[in-house]
Amino acid sequence: MRKTNIAILGAGNVGTSLAYHLGKKGHPVYMYCIEPDVEKQINKKHCNKKYLKKVKLPHNVKADSNIQTCLKDAHLIIMAVPSHVAISLIQQAKPFLQKNATVACITKGLNSETLEPVVISIKKHLPKDIQKHTCMIGGPAIATELTHETPTAFVVASTDKNSREFVAGLLRGGHVKVAESTDLMGVGLGAALKNPYAISIGFCDGLHYPTNSKALIITMAVSEMAGIMLRAGADPKTAPSLAGLGDLLVTGLSPHGHNRTYGEKLIKAKTNDHLKLGLSTVEGIRASELCLKLARRLQARTPLLEAIYRGIHSNSNYHKPFEDYLNKLKLDLI
């Protein structure tokens, strides 16, 4: 296999897991890292104990705090940073991108100003000759499980056939399966929408609702996701695919998922502050607000999303709007 120089912008859990996978395939990987202790661990001890414990990184994985150094000769750039810093970082990287580079985004979320998926905003900020090479990496792939080398699936979406085949080819192999999609908008939306809906699956766990209830909630969530995608000009068939349903399942059923855990903890909690509940980040909290704003703008019907938002932003009884939603729910003929 031909070796490809890869730059991963972000040295957290997701970025490090991808570096491990791509590095094991023999590709030189440079990680952009702003934390000196993490950078030192990666370069000196070939590990990242802060974000990925008990994993030995290949020697061809390196880290640097200088973004220009990381991007030098990089043919693939992977955005793996939190959504709120993605736009500023791509602007910082822009002067150092190779003219033939492909940019793949695994950052999941909506732009707080435009309410479009972050990948769409990143595409707009790239040089015009690179814009068509923008890809979104989605699907049911928990970062830490990627290093366990058990069957895992990604979806690579791009409007450009060569770009998505290039990224898919680098990721694919062994235990990693990769599907391809032309629906950049839909895969980007699925990646953002699944986080707030995963909180409702956590509500089910906290309320001790069994599998029947979870199946109902997941089905309603996918239906609402499809409605949003349709009105946004994406393919509604992306909702029940790996990029929608698959990502929702892995986020909402994993015992380690922060969004699911947050929903579960809220049932008996006296606060909705995720930090006080022992959770460092819960992307679904902010995403619930942005996704609901988008749904309202598109005039999409999303009563479950509305209930999730009202619940987690209440002063108490955070699950009550969710229970009210279920009590009032009427199913139409299908």
C-alpha cells in the first residue's frame, strides 16, 4: 500500500484513536496538539494516557504544537476537534494546506451561527480548489473501541467520488469496514442530531424502561431525523443508515456514552449541571438547542426533540417533558 502523509488536527480521544488505526496501517501521522504534556507523551513514550489509556501508539505517529509542521506535505487532513473550535482552527490551517489536499471532518455538531453541519462550514472556509475534496467521516464508531480491533464501521461522505474513495481506502482494512455516501449534508446532520436523541435513551435507563420503550424512542428519533434531513435538502434515507441510526445506537446504548449517561443521571439529580454530575462534556446539551432551532427554521415536526430540550433545560424534574411526550404520543398508520 502506498504511504500517505496524514495530519490529524486534534489529539483527544477521537484523534488519537484514528492516529493509532492509520499509523498501524503504516501511514506517517502528525497530530496537531496544544497540550505540552500530551505532545511529550506521544513523542517520547508513544502513548496518550490522558485521552486513550493502555494503548501503545505506532512509532510513525508524532505530535507537534506547530500547525505548519503538522501540515507539511500532508495529503489528508482530518479535523478531530470540538465543534466550537473547528472553524477557527481551519482558518489557522488554511495558509499551510497543500493544493491537492483532502480535508475530512470527524467533528460532529452544528455551526452555532448558521445552524449548518460543521463540515459544511469547514468546506466554505477552505480554498476553492480544495472545497470539492471535503469529506465527512460518520457512523457508529466509538473511538476507544476502534483500538480494540473488533468490527467497526465508518461512513465517508463527499460529493466528489475520488475524495471519498481516497479517504475510505485509507480507513478500510481488517476489522474496519467503510461505506461511502454522496450525502455530505445528511451525514453531517446525522452526526449532530444523534447526540440530543441519545439523552432520551438515557432517560429510559434512568426510568428503568425496558427494551420496548427504547425501541419506540429510537424509532421516533430516526423518524424526526429523517424529517429534518428531508427539509434541509439531504437524503432522508441517510437517517436509517449507519450515519443516522447506527451512530444513534452506538451513542445511546454504550454504557460509556456521555449523552446517554447524562440522561440517566438526570432522573434522580438535583442539578442539570453536567460537571456536578461528573461528566466533563455532554455535546447533546448544546446540540439540543441548535438542532431544535434548525428544526423550527425548517418547520420540521420534532416533538421528541422538543421534549428533550425542555427537559434538560428545566429547573427540576428534568424527565417530566419526556414522560409527557410518551403519554401523549399517538402513532399514525405506517
